[in-house]
Amino acid sequence: MSTIEELLASVEQARDEIVGLHQALVRTPTINVGPRADTGNETAACELVASKLAEAGIQPEIIESAPGRGNLIARLPGEGRRLLFMSHTDVVPVEDETLWEHPPFSGTIDRGRVYGRGADDDKGDVVAHCMALVLLQRAGARLGGELVLLAAADEESGGRWGAGWIAEHHPDKVRADFAINEGGSSPIQTPHGLIYPICTGEKGRLEARLTKKGRSGHASRPWAADNPVPAMAEAVQRIMAYDPEIDVSHPFFREVLEALGVEHVPNAENIDRICDGLTDRPALATTLKAASRMTITPTMVEAGVKSNSIPDRIHLTCDVRGLPGQDDRYVREELEHITQGLDLEIEVDYTAVSNDSPADSSFVDLCRQSLGLALGHQEFRLAPAITVGFTDSRFLRPLGTQVYGFAPHHPNAEPARTGVHGNNEFMEIDSLLLRTRNAVALACLTLGVA
């Protein structure tokens, strides 16, 4: 029988193995270029991780939603409640490799970091969860419940071929009492100590497509045509000037700002001034702003087929991130109000519905305890937070699973994480080991271990 302390010590003993698996996974390109079936190549990553699990006597299952779109499921069986570890193996494309310090699929180790696309988002979680199962299995730990791993495909393009597909076609394989997923991430350093966010919910994502129709013609005689471009330019200006409803009722605002020594209680009138004053914490400031309102961001414009021809129509696509309760009808009404008088056609489609899990769940306290064991101290606070993006968590919550974004970084980790979806993405080795320890501890605390 192994104690939790012995199991946590085994993580450090497996340091080279954990880092080596992480490097190998980063070196396996799983680039997801969009919502198509013929991209991703996640099966290759699944096979690599499955091999590591099989070495320990765990029998994983790879389920393909389409050729090459593998989803890995593995489990340590047990009677009682079920805990699910969620992650994804696909990565976003690299725009310009010449802007990287190290080749983006090299898995180079430099300054205590593993560099490469997906090193942080989200292959670090894949490895931490995999190695937690491996180390528990090697130690002969008998869990009082079932521990399940899901390393899904297609998260970066909406999950149609990944967790969404699994939840629809094989819900019983992943339905659980509790789950952790990407999110939470970097701790916030405050005068009153560390605050670790735990993401209890996430904003919804919608896509708005605005169309202005005109009449085409030769650009040398613009008066003979009806150019739709100026009207859409006006629409963009109005959208950029949009003043959305502000909501700072989520407890994260008060907890974090109090710990930072902000004297004023945050409200709709002062939150922007407070955020603008966080000049030494730009990442936190933008997160607080994004979490307090709906955002409508123009991202794509399509018009014309030739530079000397006036187009007969122009399309504007906007990324919309809504707070809970701000559905497609609400977004449409807001856009109709913003663009009043411009005679635009407006289409609004969902990518992800806003969703959440209870912030006062007993599982949140277990997460606090597991992180304390992983860190080796209790000198931190766990604060409920909202994810301003969206994750695969939204597919498991409708199955009755309480899901939390809980992928903590080491206290000394770079807080901004600017490499995620950008250049020079990396994962600190200290963070990789911390997440592995946290996963081991959380499994033991949640399920019980003998």
C-alpha cells in the first residue's frame, strides 16, 4: 500500500520519463486547421500516449470520430464515484516558424521549459493526466472509485470530432461525478499571498455574420453603382464603440481585487478604471474586462473579386462572447440596435453555449486540498473564476458532470502565457510536474486510495 506522500514522491522520481513523454508528444504534429474531418491527425498522439499507458498494464481505447481523428479513453477501474481527467491533443497552426526561438515541433528544452506548439495548450495536461494514471497503476494503488482519462481531438475547432462527438455517441464512457479540464492556469501574486483561479464556468461563443447588399459596377464610375463597403465600415465603427452591459457579480472580481488591495468595491461604473490601473498586470486587467461583459469583435471581412470592380455585397464576421443568459436572440437584438438604419442582414450562430458548475461544490474543496499537497504548502487561496474563452467542459456538464478548469501552473511560471496560440509556446517543467502531482493527489482525495 502506498501513501499519498509516497505517490507524490514518485512524480519527482519519474521526472525524466514525464519530460520525455511531453517532448515526444510535442514532436507529434496534430495541427487542427479548421472544422473539417480531414485535419488534426490526433490518432498519432493517441497512439503515443496509449503506448505509455499499456506499458503500465492499462488498456486504453482509441475511438476515431473520423479517419485520423482519435480520442483516447483510459481508466483505472473501481467501485464508487467516477473522476474524469479531460485534455485535448490537437493544436492550432503555426503562422511563421521563423519567429520562434526554437522550431515549433522540436520539443526543445531551454531555461527549464519545453518549447513547442501545444506544449502548454494542451499537451502538458495530456501528459500530466497520463502519468498520474501510470504512477498510480505502478504503485498498485487501489482507488475507491473509477479514474477516467479523456484526451480528445478537435478542441481547437469546436469539438465536433472530439469531446462533443464522444459525449453524443459514447456518453457512458465519459460521464462522471466530477472532472477537471484545462483552465485556471497561472496563480495571481498579491500582497496577501497567492490566488489560484479555478474556473467554474465559461462564456458562450457565437458567430455573427453581417451582410450589406449593394449594386456592382466599374470602379471608374462609382456613381453608377451602389457600393456597400462604406455602410459596412460604419457598422464596424459602431461595433467598436459598443457599450455593453457590465456584470461584476461573479465572486472572482471581489476576491482578486480585495487581495490586490483595491479599495473600491467593483461595480459597473468603476471596473474599467480599476482595470486600467492594473498597469503592472496587463493579463489580469484584460481578463477582468472580458469576464465582465459581452464582447463583439470584428474578425473577418469579405468583399469583391477584383480591385477595379465595386462589389455587390460585403460580409463582416464577428466573434461574440456572451455572459450567461446572453443568448443568440439577445445578440441579434443588440446588433440590430447597433446597426440601425444601415439595412444589414444579420445571422447569429452558436459555437458554444455559456455554462457553469457550482462554485460551492465539495469537489472545489478537494481541489484546494490536492493543490496544497502538490505545492507542499497551504499558503494560497482558491478563487472561483470564469473562463473568457470556451473549452470541452461544455460537453460534459449537460451529462451531469461537475467540471472545473483546474490546470495550475507553478508559482514561478510566466503569468502571461503569451505563447499560447502565438509564437514561442512553452511549458515550464516545474509546472508539468506540479500538474502531475496535483492529478495524483486529486485522484486519491476524491476516490480514496488503499
